Amino acid sequence: MTFAPFITLPFAHERAAPPFSSDADKYPDSVVRYFLDRYTKKGDRVFDPFMGLGTTAFVAEDMGRIPYGFEHDRERFEWVAGQLEHWTHIHNDDAANMRKYALPKMDFAITSPPYMPKHHKWNPLYGGDPAKAGYDKYLSRMAYIFKALAQTMKRNSFVVVHADNLYHGPHYTPLVRDLGLAAEKSMALKAETTIKWENPQADYTHTHCLIFKNTQK
Ligand SMILES: C[S@@+](CC[C@H](N)C(=O)[O-])C[C@H]1O[C@@H](n2cnc3c(N)ncnc32)[C@H](O)[C@@H]1O
């Protein structure tokens, strides 16, 4: 299996965001289409532990793949579930609980996790619970979720993690590296695809996808 180091894709959202949200943390459908087209086939199970507004699931269904996933936020979950044919495959729960569900083994995963800047205390994985504040707790929870993810996947399947480095004034967060290290505790990093946007968005010109192979037995 080979992965291109550098590609160009359009930055666009095929489905309008609901009134209670925005496109801000959706990834473009083109990213999901690109990977599903090359690395999955019709009927494959495609998993996303952080479904958000459902880009992975909607594109998967559109391409004849079978979506599965988790989304912690009730409003987002209900909005996605209400429009998905396979709505019984998605769960309104913390992705950290995925092993409590009787899920079939997945063929492929692609996800854009919640991002956390290093200098923030608010940990998005716990909805800001003060007892779980801080970047270190965020990264160790991501490592825990990646481990659960590896156990949910078929052996030798691929997991694509979309990530950006974060530039906030004087603060820089090397999130691509840090999420990579967190996932590498349970999966093998095989490649990185840098995506240049055909139509750059203000200061958002490119993004990164890390590709892991699940080598767990
Ligand atoms: C960056 S968004 C994903 C966007 C998605 N790829 C899309 O295109 O709509 C991350 C999502 O993870 C959800 N989330 C945060 N913590 C979570 C957790 N512990 N378990 C499951 N979902 C969580 C957030 O509510 C948010 O919707």
C-alpha cells in the first residue's frame, strides 16, 4: 500500500452545517472521498470516533461503505443520526467507551479529532471538566482513545488522523507531531500526506493526514 506524500484537494463542504453550528471544525468532504476511494471498497466498514457533523459517515454512505462512529455532543449526534441510513451504527457517547459496545471489526478509520492548543486549560475531550484540564491530560486521553481504536479495527487495517499545527499569536502547538506520538503508542505510523488546498482559505493553505497501520494482534 502506498500513500502520496503531497496532494491537492478542493476545500469545500458538500452539506450545509445546521443552524446551531458552523463549518468551522468540519473537514472537507474531499479528504474523506480521497482516502475512501483509494483504500476501501464498497461494503467496507468505515469508523470515525469523533464524528462531529458527520462528514465521514455521509461520504461513506454516499460511496457505498458502511459508517460507524461516536459523537459526544447530543445535538450534533442527533442531527447526524436523523439523516443517516445507518443511524443505529452511531453512538452518542465518549469515544473512550467504544470497547463497551459490541462493534464489528472495522476495515478503515478516518477522523479529525478535537484540537487543543498547548497553552489552553480547557480539555475538549472532557467538555472542559476542570479535573481534567491541561494539554498533558488531553494527549494521554487521546493515546487511550487511539488504543481503544486499534482494538476496534481489523488487524493490518489503516487509520487516517487529520491534524493541523496550531498558531495562536506567540503560542505554537505542534499538534501533528503530538497526536502522532500519542497514536504511535498503539499503531504503526506509515505515512504522512500533506494536503494543499486548491482554494486556500485566508491563512489556511494546507493540512496533514497521518496514516497508521493497526499492527495489534
Ligand atoms: C473536529 S470535530 C470532527 C469534525 C468532523 N470530522 C466533521 O467533518 O464534521 C471533533 C468532534 O469530536 C467531538 N468530541 C469531543 N470529545 C469527544 C469524545 N470524548 N468522544 C467523542 N466525541 C468527542 C466534538 O463534539 C466534535 O464534534
